[in-house]
Amino acid sequence: MRTVEKALKLLNFFTEHQPEHGLSDLARLSGIDKATVLRMLGDMDASGLVEQDPQSKKWRLGTGILRLARLREAAFPVTRVLTPILEHLASVTGETAHASLLSGRVLGSVAAVESSRSNRVIMDAGQFLPLHATASGIAFTAFATPDVRERALADELAAVTPNTPTTRDAFERLVLTAQDRGYAISDQALEAEVTGIAAPLFGPDGFSCGALSVASPSSRMTNEHIKSIVAALAPAARQATLGLGGRVPAHHKIAA
């Protein structure tokens, strides 16, 4: 792995639940020796991508990330486009709505609006969504370019729950079903008692670049509720695609 790629990989270990890491933790998580990790952190510190707490000596994301995020949003708005769409989707369905875009070889959550119900699915900021274990990932894979789809199907499929598809055949069946329906359903494959329904978001080339999803406690996922979610998801995904500068291919239809 190239040095720059190794360094940037360290950033992915910072999460909402683990916003700070010690040097030893990052070395252990990355599988890179401590001296190399320290050197890479120093280089990123100089650019503002990370910073070190002077007291705890732990590392966290730096303010340079905020500057880059603001530049990206100003030039190519994502949050501004997606938030009102997700707010409407969450209101209509009564469930948590979220959007994700391709980040490396997985999907990264970029915006979410949680349900107002007390029993609801909570989305972590910046959460990574495995392609094989989420409705978003399955929907994305189903409508991705052939090479991206093949790479996803050929990847090692780690088990997250007993319902996670861990073989190529099982994953491919879900992908083919999503292609036929125009959307994907994933039942408790990433998290127990959580069911997701997702539709692809398309880029300017007409291939998927992410997904729009509704996540609900599995106990509420009756056939009628699924139909109502799909009916709301279809126009929302189209609006989000167009708002992000993509185009929905003429052949893409969502069958409620």
C-alpha cells in the first residue's frame, strides 16, 4: 500500500463513538508499526488533517477537515441538497432516512434525519456501510458499473450478524432481486432488529454513486409499511439524483 494511502487510511478509524485514538491504538488497528504511524500523523498534523490533544496525547481529526468539507460543499453541494429530501422522507415514512455515497470501496453515510419515534434506528455520523450487509450497499452494487459490481461480489464478505450474506451466491441473489425491483431490502444483516430499504442514487454516467435509504425497527416492517416506504422512496431518490447532478437511466423503474 502506498504511503499516502496508508496515511489517509488512518483517518477512517476516527468515528463518532471513537473520536480520539492513541498512537498504540492506531498502530494496532492499521497493522502499521508505531514509528511509521507517528511519522504519518506528524505529516497530517502539519496540514491540519489531524491534531494531538496536548494533555491526553491522543489524536483526533483536525480543523483542516472542516475547511476541506466546507470547500467541497460550496463547490458541489451535498448536504444542502439531501437534507430537505431526507426530512420529507423521514416525515412521510415515520422512519429514519439517510443517504450514502461511495467512499473508497464502501459507502459512507453523508446525511441522515432520524425518526421522531422513541423506538427508532439511530445513524452514526460518517458511518461506513458494507456493500453486502446493507440495503444501501445492495442497491448501489445492483446498479454500479460492471467492474465495480464484480469487485464487490468477489470481495471477502464478512459476517456481521447471522443474517449477513457471506457467499457470493447469496449476495448476488440479493443484487439480482434489487435489479428486478429497482430497490433493495436488507433484513437484520448489519444490525439485529433493523431492516433497511434503499434505492440507488445515480451519477452523471447513469450508474450508481450511492443510495437513499429508510431504516426501521424490523418489528414495524409489515408488507403495507414496506409498500408505503417504497412509494415514498422512489420520488425521493429521483429528486436526490437530479439534485446532485446525476441522471436516472431511462430503464430504471421502482416496482412498488
